[in-house]
Amino acid sequence: MIFFADLHIHIGRAGCGAPVKITASPALTVEGILKECSERKGIQIAGIVDCASPAVLADLRALVDRGDLTALPGGGLDYLGKVTLLLGAEIELGGPQGGSAHFLAFTPSLKTMEELSQFLSGAITNISLSSQRASLEIQEVNEFVVRELSGIFLPAHAFTPFKSVYGNCVRRLAEIGVDFTALELGLSSDTYLADRIHELSNVRFLSNSDAHSLPKIAREYNKLKLIKPDFAHFCKALAGDPENIILANYGLEPRLGKYHRTFCLKCERVVEGAPPVYQCSRCDSDKVVVGVLDRITAIADENEPVHPPNRPPYIHQVPLEFIPGVGKKTLNKLLEAFGTEMEILHGTSLGELEDVVGTKVAENIAAAREGRLALAEGGGGRYGRVKNHQEC
């Protein structure tokens, strides 16, 4: 069976009103996320990465007691037969030579997530908040998650300039001393960039949204073929099982990512020039945020991407909210006609779109699906954008 999965979604507020991810929308509650995934997005497997927070655990238990969530035999929680919830935690850990990075830990059950919460609570100042720094070694957390809890442990948004393994800590994962089976690409990189680093040839890539609001869910996502939509079969897909596989990664064209190119903090503009760029070409300032393209170019050991035989395609896709002419009213009109964003992006023809939103908007959506829109590069925390016709 085919499933769309977004495995990096944050909680803004717990049901009791307590903040979890400070920078995330209060609308991002467990129930709000599951409803958005099932009713608007068309996401069938959702990874919530703040489940180690005691307040979030309480919300999950309440939904289980109410019967809205049911434990699956293979791990994960079923939401009303519509969405599988994978229980995750984002953790900040120090790198071997300095810096720090975010990692994602997924466990198969509420019980094992409670055990992870307990394990982390003694090493984190405030276990109630998301993505907190833990005074633990990377290898130590990996060992506990994988060996003790039968979970998954992987680098989050691995190339971003802040809080990532390649962007902030090491030039090679081998320096960490953990044999990762999977890695999250992040919003400013893709398979074509990541496969310029040879050590990643045996690592599975995931593309997730890192959503801080409901509309950002499924900004990036994965297409999976699984025998069952549960934790066990997702693990098999990461392990290379031929019957459970990652069919495709869908994500932003890297130029739309908010850290794609180096950004000058003095000029407040994306720096021009062939990568890697570490100094502003306009004002000569070295106070810059180094872009993902620039960082990968600096550390790559391949001039061009070398894709291993088992690497699924990475499909560049502009989210509906980025497309010219698709505002809230138009999006709601599309959802009323076709059901979910996944259906709009994958199941509709140009003619069907034209019948609902007219020729111009329909052609913009088709151009976005086919990678034909002109783009302006992002950097320094500012997303790139789709250019209008006057700029092209």
C-alpha cells in the first residue's frame, strides 16, 4: 500500500495550554495535527517530534483513553483509521568538536516514549519544552534509543547552518562514531546536493516539513510503500527491506529553502557568487550565515551527485501556498473540490483544476508540479519565492 508521510511536526501548545515548541503555533496540538493531516493534507503517517514532553504524553494518553488513538501491534498509534502517529522527540546534543545539532528519536509505543522522557529528564533543564539541549553524548543517546527501546535515531535537518550535524558540527558523520541508517535532508537541501558526500551512499534520506504551523505540514514529505502503516514496517523501509520501501522524497526546490545560499547579516541580502561563499561580495563583511549549498560545496568529495542504486527519486515540488494565485480562499475552494492537498498535487488533471480555479491558477499549479516556475533564492532564514512574470 502507498502512504504519504511527514515525520517532523512540532507541538505548539499542550492541551493544558502549556507551551511546548515556543516558536510554533498554538494550533499545533496533537489533535489539531491529526485532524489537519487527515482532513486537509492527505498525510497518512505523521511523526510528532515533541512526544517526550510530559504534557504531550498526557494528551496522548487522554486520546487513547477516549478511543481516538489505538496502539498498533507493530508500533505507532492509529488515529480513527485515518492516520498512523509515530512518536518522536527532537533532541539537541553537542558535537564531538563543538557546536550542537538536533536529532530525531522515534520509539514504537507510548511506554517506550515515556522511558525516553525519563531518560532525558535528568539531562535536560526543562523536559516539557521541545528540542532542548541534553548533557549526554550522541553515542549514548543512540545506544539507549536503538538498543534499549528498539527505536530509530537520526540527524534532523542535517545541513542547515544552525543545529545540524553537517552545518554546525562535523565535516563527516564518521567523526560522530554512530552508524546512522537514515538522515533528514532539511528544507534547503535535496538528494542531488546530499549525494555529493560519499559516506551517505548507504544512508536513507527522509524529507519532512519541520512544521511550526498547521499550513506548513507536508511542505516536504515522503511517499512510502509499506505492507502495513506502522512503526515496524517503517523501520523495515529504513533498513532496505525490498517489500517496504521509500518510493520518493518530495520537497522544496533548494532555492526556495530559507538557508540555501550564504546571507550577509550586514547587507541583509543573499550573497552572490559561485559557492562556497564566506564573505559578502558587496561590503566584504564576514558576518554571514553560511548557506547549505555553500557548506555542501565546501565539504563535498564528489563534484557531481553520485546516486546509489537504491536511492529513490527526489521530486521538487512547490507547496500550494507558494504558488501565485493560490491564497486561502482559492486553497479552500480546491480542498472542497478535491478533498486534500495530496489529491490536488497528485491526483488531479489540468482540466479538473481549470474547472475549479480557472486557467491561470491551474497552469501555475501544473507548472509547480513540473518544476517550471522561476524562483528567487532564499537565505539567512528567509524563504526563497516564486517570481512573478514581470521579474522573469
